[in-house]
Amino acid sequence: MNRSRCLLALLACLVFSPIASAQTDPLQTPTHVTLGRSAVRLYGPWKFTLGDSPVDPSAHAPLWAAPGFDDSQWETVDLTPQGVKDPLGGFANYVKGWTARGHAGYSGYAWYRIRVQVSAVPGEALALAGPEDVDDAYQLFGDGKLVGSFGKFAGRQPSFYYTQPMMFSLPQQPANLGPDAPPLVIAFRFWMSPTTVVIQPDVGGIHTAPLLGNAETVSVRYQLNWLELLRAQVFAGLLGLLFLLVAIVAFSLTRLDRSDPVYTWMGGVFLMLSVGRILSFITTCSQSIDAIVSNVLTDAILWPLVFGGWVMVWWVWFRLQRPTWIPKAVGLLTLGFMFTTVIGENLLYPMISPEIAGFFHIASIAVRLALLALLVLVIFWAIRRQGVEGWLVLPAMVLFVLAQFTTELSVLHFTINWFPFGMRISMSQMADLLLTAVLFVLLLRRMLFSVKQQRLLALDVKQAQEVQRVILPEAIPSVPGLTIENEYRPAREVGGDFFQILPNAADGSLLIVAGDVAGKGLQAGMLVALLVGAIRSTCEMNADPLFVLRALNRRLLGRGEAQATCLAMRITADGAVTLANAGHLPPYLNGQPLEVEGALPLGVIEDAGFTVTHFQLQENDRLVLASDGIVEAMDEQGQLFGFTRVQELLQARLSASELAATAQSFGQQDDISVIAVTRTASLVPA
């Protein structure tokens, strides 16, 4: 009920409450204000002067705040809106500051004073809503007494914040507020930072008239002002959350492809954009961070990093590698951007004078233009190299470049902010959104291309798998007097283990070649195909195990890091075995590992010395060749299958398929292959 009554009273005051016109002598004729349950704007006439007041030694208060001070020689200022909208905050009742009223370039202290003859309900509490738009900090005095302040007036210079609604309770007035009551003297002591002169147009002091009236009515207006401010800044807050989400997605993509640094650069840029937008929302809607600290964090740190980061994003995205000095130049110019901005925007005042800061502001423009030149070069090379993708980036980059000069454009009265539905949308926000949309299109395009490539790769893998099935023996050859078992279980679609079982019908011998190519997947499968082909062609000329290994070694030499362990074994008709080894695991004879000297794998050196071992197979002897995929099987606790367990299972006379299945269920990590040969009878007639 009270809120509705206050809102109606506020509406009535805006329509009906008058402010009396100013007279020539403010000491004789104050502004007349008639109040009920209402409030009125104090458009004027205000008295204004530059500088700061001397302090009354007896009252320890500024002389210019005293009710009896003669301000007749001060300038007269009218705060009535002239139909100009605030270019930064969007306030409709905006008036230009003192730099547009004959005091260009001035920063520091200034005073506003007004005398108000108040006619109100006796005993009614009065309040004043501070100006919604000011530069930068102020203290409010009522009849010479300090009522409150916006900003902190302590230290060498006041601390100030981005403009926010303020409400002040005025001193208790006489019981009879009428024509005979003494006028209320309201005085504002303003301070504006040299930073504001550089980064905003038409600055200085009050931009919207304060509101005087009944405390309840002013409180309603105060709450509405806060709602308007939050509505204006909601877009910045939403952008911050959006960019944070994009940053998380970009960083997560690095886990899919660690070889491509573009996702790291993208994640870093969007993380800084998110921090900047969220920081802007916090500093605009609270007094937790003062404006100087906020400007240092955003203008002098985050935005230079974002500018340099975007150059590197496109440099990496389009896989540009020359000239190699570009990344170093981007880093140096980004540091130069930071250094010149922090001085050029007067962020170190009073340590550095505004005159020196002006030089560095020009240097900051030069550095930004240099970064712009690098960005143009990168996009130009991208267009030449990629065509369509480069042209997609160009419009977003044009808007992004313009957004880097919003300070200069603002001072030149170009429109850099728009206010649809009361929300503030800046040129830099539009540039960031457009760049995000472009990146989304490019990522979608890259994803579709990647899906196509993955389909082709899957087809290649499937074809390689089919080839491997053809070249690796599935049917077990029949050899008189020998029982042969084999089992092969690749860890992937295409395995790196290989073996060939080649009987010789002419002399009744059997050649077995088994090995393991270094690596896994398609590359290992290609080497398997190469080695199997070499085995078949070599054994047609000479089936001697040592000759076979030397031929395979020559095939692998000169093929980069292509290496393989291999074992070649020939069993003659009388059970004599010749075994040549190239770094492969020794076979097991009746559950016990054979003593075989170590040797280098295939493909290491040209004249490798491979070990040769001779022994005799007796009736019922069982010889098992197993790959390292069995002993290296690992369970969830990190425990290896191990040689001991293999030996125990072989002594229990497990079949090749049973041994492979046991190791696989334990925890397969690599390809598993097992070949078992058992001599069942005499191979030659008695």
C-alpha cells in the first residue's frame, strides 16, 4: 500500500510539481519548491566554480558549503535536459559536463551550490537522490553539514566508482516549511580524475539533476534507478557467462586433440573476455572495486591480452608458420599496449603528470595500429591460403578493430553504445559476439571436415584389417608328426603382432616366423604387411632362420623408427630345431623358457648380430611362442600378468586359446599371439 502510494506521489510530482525560475541574486531569491508526498528535479539555477574550497578554521568545514557564503560571482549552470542522451550510460535526462561548458581538459575539484525554499508538510522527512550520472566522486553538504558522499575522500586523491544511484537523508528541517522558513542550501563538492578526461566525452561534474523530496518518494525513485542500472548491465553479465562457457568448451577440446594449440589460445581469449565482462558488471553494480583498479585490470591488462590473443588465434587457426617473427612481435606489442595504456589513460596519476600521459596516449594509439597491421597481415595470408574461411573472419575483424578505438571514437562523439529495451550494448560487445559466431561457424565447418576424415580413416582401418586377416594365417597347416595351435587377439582393429607358419612339402620341415612391430594401430599394421610379404618372398629363396632375419632387417632399415622384435624357427623332419632371435621373447619348451642370448630388434643397425640356437624336439615335447602382450597384461590394480603366471599355465598344459583368453580377461594392453607346436610321433620312418 505504501509503495503504491509513493509511486502515485512520484508520478504526480513529475507532472505537477514546479520549480521556480531563477533570479539574478541567489542570496536574495532562492529556488522555490512545493512538496507534498512528492519529489522534484533540481534543474537550477545552480552556481558553479572550479577549484576547491578553503576550510573554515573554526568550524573545520569547507567555507563554500556554508549557508551564508556569497556565491554570486560564480557561474550559473542550468541542468535542464537538452534532448541529448548519455552516450555511455543511456540516461535520457543527460546534460553535458563542465569540459563542454568552457572548461575543456580540466580535471580536479569543482563545486555546485543551490538554495531551495521548501514548502512541505510540517515535520516531513526530506531526502535527496544523488545524480544518476556523475564524474567522478562527490560529497554532499546540507546547510554546511556533510550529509554523505559517493566515493572515498581520503589520501592523496579520492577513490571513485562507476556511477551508481545514491540516496541521502537531509538535515531535519523546521516544523513550518513555508515561505518564511530559511532556505535549504545544498552544495556538491566534486572531484574528477584525469583518466575520465581521456576516455569519455563532455565529462565533468553533474550530468543528471538530483531529486529532492519526500523521503518515501525519493526511496521509490532510488530503487527504480537501481533496477534501470541492473537492466542496462544485464547484457554484460550474460556475455560474461556465455564467454566462460565457450572458454570451458575450448579447453575441453584440447583433450581431444592436444597437437592443435588453437583450442588453448581460444580458451585463453574467451576466459579473459569472460573475466572482463563479469568484472565490468561487478564494478558497475557495486562499490567493491574502484574505477582506477577496474580500468587497470580491463583497459591495461585484459583488453591488450585479448587483442594479442585474437591475432595468435587466427595465426594458429590458419596454420601460418611464416614469417616466424610474428608471434614474438605480437608479444612485444601486447606488452607495449599494456604499458602505454596504463600511463596514457592517466591511471598512474599523480605519479605521472597528465602532460606526459598525453604523449603515452598517442604512443598507445601507435601500438594498437601496429597490432592492427599484424592482424590485417594474418587475415590477408589466411585469405590467400584458405579462401572462404579467411573471408568469413574479415567482417568480424573489421568490427573488432573499430572496437579497440572506442575511447577515441567516443571522444569524437561517434556512437559506440546502443540501448535497446534499456539494455546497454556496446560496439566491443557486438564485436566479441560476432567473433564468437564466426568461430562457431568455423568450428562447425572443421568438425564436419573432421567427421569426413574420420570416416575415411575408419574405412582405411577396415581395409587394413581385411588385409591383415588375409596375410595372417587362419587355417592351421597340417604337418605330419606335429600338432600346431595358434591364437591371435589384437588390442585394436589392426594389430602389430605377426606370424607365419610355412611348411615345406619337399623336405617335411616347418618354418615359423613370429614377431611384434613397435607401436600399434594402422602404422603398425602397414609394417606387418611389409614384413609378412618379405617373409614369404625370402623363404622361397632360403628358409634358413638367420637368412630370413637378415633379410627382414634390411627391409626395415631406412624407414624412420620402424623396428620389430622377431623370432624365426625351423623344425626339420627329424625334430631338429634351429632358432634365430632378434630381440623377441624366448619360447617355452615344456613350460620352461629356453635359454636364448639377447639380440637387437630388426631395423636398428645394418649388421646386427642375431643369436642362433639349436636343440632337439623329442616325442611329446611342446614348444610355445608367446608375444609380450601376454606377460604385459595388467589388471585394474596395476598388477602385471607376468612371466611366472605364464610359466605356471604352460606347465598345466593350457591350450593356446585358453592361455590367450586368460591373459585377455586379466587385462589386455597389447596384441596377444600364441603359437604352440607339439611333437606327437617320430617324423621319419624307423
